[in-house]
Amino acid sequence: MKKVGSLLVVFVLFLALVACGGGEDMESNEGSGEGNKDKDKDKLTIGVIPAQTEGEMQGAMDKLQKLLSEKLDREVSVETYPDYNGVVEAMNYDKIDMAFFGPLTYVIAHEKSGAKAIITQLVDGEPFYHSFIIAHKDSPYESLDELVKDSKKVDFAFGDPNSTSGSLIPSIELKDRGVFKTKDDHEFKTVRYTGSHDATALAVQNKQVTAGAIDSAIYNQLVDSGKVDGEQLKVIWKSEELFQYPWAVNKNMDDDLIKKLQAIFVGIKDKEILNAFGASGFTEASNKDYESIRKAAVKQGIIKE
């Protein structure tokens, strides 16, 4: 009986030791899981709108991704989205931490998800650009007034429907002149949306359309790079100053990381990265810089007051 009692005690102690060991293993595994989660959180994901066609931007985005990864000492992923709305939705559903928006897509993202503008680009040292309406040099129209008077003969091109300079601002101007309400309600011969600024420039150059709306900075960059022939084109309308495209972050991003990102972007000198955005540099920005764009979006019914 004493032997049986002793064996029973040993057996119970053995089970207790196994249980404790198993508990330690479980805690170790749980700790490992938490570590993996923290590692996932460390990845910074950035979404970029197609300022130009995706293929034209990819090399520069790869360089930007590498630069940010090195400076922040963390994994960074820069993804180019095929359209403007995709970046807004990605920010809205917390799929990205930071995004390069057009001014219109930014105010929409701010309205939907609280995105915060922290950086904008400089063009010739200024944080402003314009919406242009361009025509072929052989066009009889030297001004928007002349084009509007002859609207029934005009094939007009906008860029992406969510573009500020390629759609919002020129559509308001044409609406105020009584020749445009929507793609299906207008006084032009035809209206089309090309999807990007460079596609609009080429459509005008190749006489596929009579005139088109385009970002002034991207237009100048396309001409300077030889991607379009500036001698074949002319500007027949120029908008008032618009605040440049912002880089915005998720509303929950901490201030220390925001300051680091601002410092890195302001310090970027790489020509390939800057040229991808038609920029000469970057500077700090804030939500109040886009109040005029928000008002324009309200006027068009894109955002409700």
C-alpha cells in the first residue's frame, strides 16, 4: 500500500509538471503570436493615385519605397492604384496608412475617413497648380469663350471623373458657362473621360478630341520630357490657383511618425521620384489648405454640407 501511495504521489507530481510545461509553451506561442501581430503593424502601406499611367510611375515608386524603408527602418509598401476612387476606399477601410491623393479625392477621403493632409508637392518652388484646357495648335479656338460659342462642334475630354484639375474645376467652369452638366447632359458634340492626364494630352495631340482638361504641372512635365509635343498644343484656358496634391495619413497615425514622414519628404531630392509627380520638391500641408476644393465639391454635390 505504501508503494502504491508513493507511486500515486509521483504520478500526480508528474502530471503537474507536464501541465506547467504545457502552460509555458502556450504562453511562449501566444507571445510569438503577439510578436507577429506587432511586426505586421510595423509595415507602413502607402497608396498612390495614377498621376500618370501606372507603368510610367513604377520605377519612381520603387525608389520611394526603398527610401522610406531605409529612413524609417521599417517595412514600407508603396502601391499604385488604377483609379482615384480605389485609394479613397482603401483609406476608408484602413487598408493603407498613407496616400497620395488629388485635392478632390483628398477632401472626399477626409470627409469619409478623417484622412489628414501632412505634405504637398512644390512646382517651381510653389505649392500651387492650375487646371488647363488645351487644344491642338491647328484648332480655330484661341480661348474658352470661342470654344463655348461653337460647343456643338466640339469633342471634349476630361481625365478621371475624380480628378480636381481634369474634371471638377473645368466642369464647374463649363457648367457656369451653360454648356455642361453631366457626361450625358451637355451642349458639346461629345464628352469623354480618358482616365488620366497623359491620355488627355495625347488625345488632343492626335486630334481625337477638340479640347481637354489637364493638370498644369503634369502638362508641363509631359512637354518637358517629350512625352507630348508642346509645339502641337496650346492652352486656351487657365483656372485660378489650386493647392497642390496632398499626401495624407490615417486619422489614427501618431504625431511622431507624422513628423518623421514630413521630414523625409521635405528632404527628397531624387529627380526620378520628383518627376513622377511633376514636382520640384515637397513641403508641409494641412487640411485647411484644401478648403476651396471642399467648397467646389459641395457646389457640385459631391460632398454634402
